Amino acid sequence: MEDFEGKMEKYMARAAKCEEQAREATDPTRQDFYQVLERYFRNLANDFKEVIEKRKTA
């Protein structure tokens, strides 16, 4: 379970970093790139969160 929580935290941190980089980007293409990456990492983190919640209730 700790492994899943660790991965969830790692992906949330990466999503936050990409969000920050998207805000700081001056080039619209880079901005879009980091926004896509942020959504990808946030979705991964949410998937791990769901797994963790299901395992806690099982």
C-alpha cells in the first residue's frame, strides 16, 4: 500500500511542477505541452488514489 501512496505523491508532485512550468512558459507551444503533461500526471495520481481507496474498503 505504501508503494501506491508513494507513486501517487510522486505523480502529484510532477503534476504540480508541470503546472508551474506551464504558467512560467512564454511560448504557447511549451505552455500547451506542460499543460498536457500536468493532466497526464494528475490522471495517473488519481488512478492510484482510486486503487488506494478501493483497497482500504476491501
